[in-house]
Amino acid sequence: MVDCRAEFPALREGVVYLDSGATSLKPRTVIEAMVKYYEEFPANVHRGGYPWANRATEAYEESREKVARLLGAHPDEVVFTKNATEALNLAASILGEYVKEGDRILVSVMEHHANFLPWMRLARIKGAEFVIFNVTPDGYLDLNDFKKKLTHNTKVVALTMASNVLGTIPPFKRVAKMAREVGAYVVLDGAQYLSHHRVRVRETGAHLIGFSGHKIFGPMGTGILWGRKELLKDGNPLLIGGSMIKDVGFDNYELEETPKRYEAGTPDVGGVIGLGAAIDFILKIGYDNILAHEGELTRYLYESLRSVPGVEVYGPPPEDRTSLVAFNLRGLHPHDLAWYLGEMGIMVRSGGHCAHPLHKFLDIPYHQSVRASVSIFNTKGDVDRLVEGIERAKRAFRL
Ligand SMILES: Cc1ncc(COP(=O)(O)O)c(C=O)c1O
């Protein structure tokens, strides 16, 4: 098992952080990279010609190169956004040019709202059909349902690479291949995937993928949209204004090339520099070690939770899921359980997890759940504390 707790300043004695699915903790090196920027060269990027400005621009662009290398992409295909939600909204803005009345947009029922609502809205605006494909009762993607609904007028298929509730890792490459065969654009949501798995973006078959920087040990306020250059070349930016324009006349304008055309205004320079340090951190530990550590912990988490009487766990077995487990304790509202655990210093998330359609579809009690997610710094001791906390909650609430 990897032991890197000491690299996370927030992990003080007794802290049990089991909410990396919402945002990961930040290693010291990431915080230091940001502090260095603010203390030593805190200038804006892509505008000044003085030494601080040059250094800031170089550091900002170096992070783009790191992201590109991490993903197996070209730097021009890497757009910085403030989170995965913005990246996926930008994907919808770009593909909006190609969707017309009567087309179909196909989206899985296990999407986070960030990869659900931009498509529902686009379908409404364009007069396209918004169609949802299902998961099976045990939480796998229902491929038969997908095939049935993948018609020749399907223009976009949107799918997560890992569900933030069920943990399911769907066969996204297979889905992308089938979608491409009918001429559809494929958009993947990599927000829950990239912190645990290496991604070679081109091999996924997708056209566009959204990621959160803050879930891969990067600072808050960072996200990434990767897209194929052919598509990004003429895409429609979400925002328009400073820094993304080649020329402006009295009644016309010409946008910059990608990726600058998508990064209007002053970006989060310190955040992007911190994201570069986060990538260094991941590569230093290595995806193989991350996966081995988290795989073992996820199995332990899943089995430990399933062994607690009264706990109902959602989604497939550990070998088919990413590093999180959503569950409910019979007779107790998930917010009450999460609050009680929080009082004991155990941090888990509760609620609909921005996946209301999925909770409704599976008819999960309260349409909400508790979610524990593990990362590279967690230990089996953290999982034991969680189980102990649930047992105490059962006694306290007389269940
Ligand atoms: C699967 C999935 N997609 C998208 C998002 C949205 O990410 P962000 O908060 O970076 O916008 C999340 C966040 O929890 C997620 O889990």
C-alpha cells in the first residue's frame, strides 16, 4: 500500500476524509506551487511583456503541456475551464452547431447533472429529442437498451466514464464505437475517472471529454475540456470578450485559434499552475500504484459496508467500479447519518449527488444516499472508523 498521508497538510491527527469523489485533498506540493506564483511572479498571462508576465505565461502554458502529455493529446486540444461542469457545458456549446431539429441526443440515466442538463437544454433549444438509456437493476450500463435507442438520427451520445453514485465503469469505448458508427458525436465525462485511471483520450473514441482538475489533486476552480482539434477549431465559446480575440472592428470580430478562443478573460493562473503540480504528484506516485492501493481499499470498503446489518449498498461489485461506494442505512435519512459521522470526524457526502434521475430510476430510499469515496491517502483504518461510526449511529438512533 502507498503511504503518502504526510504529503497532505489537511490530514491532521484523527481526520477521516472519505469525500474525494467531491474534491480531492491537495498535496503540499500543489499548495506550494500556488504560493510560489502569488509570492514570486503574480502577473496576468498572455498580455504583459515584462519578466513576471512572461514567467506566469510560461508556467501557465507548461501546465497545459503537462495535461496534454497526461492525456496523450496535443496542447491545442486542452482548454482550461473552472470545473468539469463548465467543460461539459462548453462541449454542448460546440456541438450545438451540429444539432438540428429532429436529431436525437442520447444520455445515460447515471449521468451527473453536469453531463445531463446541458444536453437536455440543448435538445430543448434545438427541438431535438432528449432520450435516456438505462442501467440494469444491479447498476451496470444496459447495453441492450442503448443499442435499441441508438438510431441513425442520433447526433450526440453523452456518457460518464465512472458513475459518481454507483461507481460503475461503463464500457465507454464500446459505446463510443457504436455511436460513431451511426455518425454521432461522443462526449465523455471523465470527472470521476482521471484521478484513478490513466486516460489516453484518442483511444477512448470520444470527440470531447470533460474533467475536473480539483478531483485530481489540483486546486479548486480548475477543470479541463479535451477535444479533437478538428472540432475545437471553429467551436462556439461559452464566453466572449478579452484575451480570446484576434481582432475587433466596429461591427465584427475574429476569434483566436483554439485553445485561446475558449479562455475568455483572466484565467485562474495560480490554479492552473497548481494543477500542473498535481499532475507531477500523480505521476510521481504512478497510476499503477494508485490503482493497486485504491482497488484494495475499495474492495475492503465495499465488503465492510455490506457486512453491516441494515446497510444497503448500491452498484456493482468492486472489480467493476471506481473508488467509491454509495449506500443507505435502513431507517435513517442519509443526511442524518452523514451529520452523525461528521460529528465523529468522519467526512462522507450525503444527498442526491447531482444525480437525481439515477436515484429516482433505481427507486433508492429518499432518492438520496450516503457516499464514501477513497483516495491514495486513505487506509483500512479509515474504513474501520466509518463502520464503527455506522454501528454507533444505529445505537444512537435506536435502529
Ligand atoms: C461524474 C461527475 N461529473 C461531473 C461532475 C462535476 O464536476 P465539477 O464539480 O468539477 O463541475 C462531478 C462532480 O462531482 C462528477 O462526479
